[in-house]
Amino acid sequence: MKGRKKPLLAITLFFLLSMTNMSAQTDYSSKIWDAAPHNAFPDIRYYDGYFYIVFRESNMHVHKTAADDGKIRVLRSFDGKNWISIQLLEKTGFDLRDPMLEITSDNSLMLLMGGSVYDKTTLTGAHTHVSFLENGRFTGPVPVRYSADVDSSHNWLWSVTWNNGIGYGVVYQFEPNKPNKLMLVKTGNAVDYSLVANLEVAGRTSESKAVFVNDNEMIMVIRRDGDPKTGVFGKSRKPFTDWTFKEMDIQLGGPHLIRFSKDLWLLSTRSFTGENPLYTGIYLLNTNGETKKLFQFPEDGRAGDCSYPGMEIHNGNLYVCYYSSHDGKTNIYLATIPIKKIKKVLKDSRTE
């Protein structure tokens, strides 16, 4: 991988962080949904006066029969505390999973979701779908379309980030008997996607999140499995065709990014100890790709099947929506953490 040399002086705040983990206390987190046998892969967004949470409902994590095809549950709340179900999205022949909410440049709420196709227990394809909130409900899922140089029956468009009328997303392609391929794509309508750049990253890459630092610069985090397992951090400048990459010091799973300050980001991910996923982790990430763990859910590290957390900052709070199986089966949880508490930890760490 190509990489830039570290600057002599990184972000001052980051090197002053000698904090211990800011373990989230139990009263910050509560279970908000457990109706299905398996409730997982959530995301959260505040839009037009309401919070929305979306996640997959199924019988189990991995499809075994047609009865296990995932459906996307939509919850809504006015205050972030009391939630009602407003919709259950499904599509015959598709295991819908990993839903993500994005606000487009024209202020529409789009719902992106994977659509896995199986022949009995064999995964034969993946077709990402998109839906839009209209009159209080999401439209029926329709498959996204790719330009010829991107198209495949095994494409997964993991997420989309909007800026100045253009949405940028990362597709990972996993055709049988071929190395995984990673591509940055763009769209103007959330349905049709064309190639911006092939991303040359060693290893078995998959789930990736790209965000804008400003109009001219983007950063990206990439999940990587196999050998090596560490995540990858990328950086690029407009027109985003050339990227530099470096290995991160943590392993990623279902990573998500939201801005915390001008040069700092909150990174949520499945966190690993040894070979086993144990908890949902929230990290601080700077624009050099360095991380510091802030807190974890649950704090005792007994989550088992867990994570894929969505995040939203609204009205002075960080909302973290995640799934965990520490109560005996996979359920949906929401943690609400005052931003002032995070800032206090950062301030205290600078004075130590």
C-alpha cells in the first residue's frame, strides 16, 4: 500500500489524550427492540423533527432457508426515548440486511440496504437496494444500477456520503474465485452509480465508510479480513481518484464515521479481542488515521454477536444504536451520551 510519512507534529489534542477508556455507564443504554428472534445491523438518523432507526429482522444472523430472509424494521421517535414501529420493508427472494440512512443533498432521507440472494444455503449474489421516505413511509426497495465498469452480480454498496449534490459510496465486489475488489463510486440520484476510482488495498477488503473533511478532501476507513486483519485508513483530495492508504492499529467490523470537530471524527465499529468480537467500540479518529478508544458497550465486554453501530449527534447528545446478544439473543439497544461528558473527558486528559 502507498502511504504518507507521518507529519512531525500530529494533531495536538490527539497526542495529549492519555485517557483511560470512558466506559459508558449502564444508565446511558437501554434495549429498544427485541421482537424478532434476531434483531441486528441498525442505523439511526434525525430527520425533519424525528429520529429514525432501521435494522434487520430475521430468524438468525446467517440465512439457511427462505424463511430466514431479512426484513427491514423502521422505528420512529419524537424524543429519542419512546419508539414506535412504522414500517416493515421486505422483498421476495432477497435477504435484506445492513440498512443505512443518509440525508441527500436535496434533503431527502434515503435508505440503503443490502439484498443477498441465496440458492438454498449458498450465497449466489448481492444487489444493494434503495428506498426513500415519502409522506411518512419508505418506498418499496429498488435495486441500484451501476455503470458497466462497476456492474456485477456480487456488488455490495456499503454506504453513501453526500456533498454538493453528489453522493459518494464504496462498493466491495466479491465475485467467486476472485480477490475482493474495492471501488469508489458516485451518484446524482441515489440510484445510478458510476466509477470514480479503483481502490488498491491489499487483503480481503469489504465494509468501508468515506466522509468529507471539507469540499476538497475525503477520508475513509476500510474493514479487512484474513491476513492482515487490521483496518485501513485512506485519504484523498478532489477529484478523489488518487488515494493514499495506511494500516490502522485496530480491526474493524461494520465501521461508521461522524464528525465530532473540525479535525476529529467518531468511529463506531465491532471491536475485537483476540479472535472473538466482544463489544461495540466507539473511538476518536483524527485525520492521520490514529485512534483512541472512548467507550464500549456493554462495558463488561460480554456482547458476543454484536455491533454494526449507527451514530447521530443531536441536541447535545451522541446517540449510538447497536445490537448485542449479551441478554441471551440479539436485540437492538440505544445509548444516549451527553456531548459535554465526552468533552469533559477530553479536557481532563489534557490537564493530566
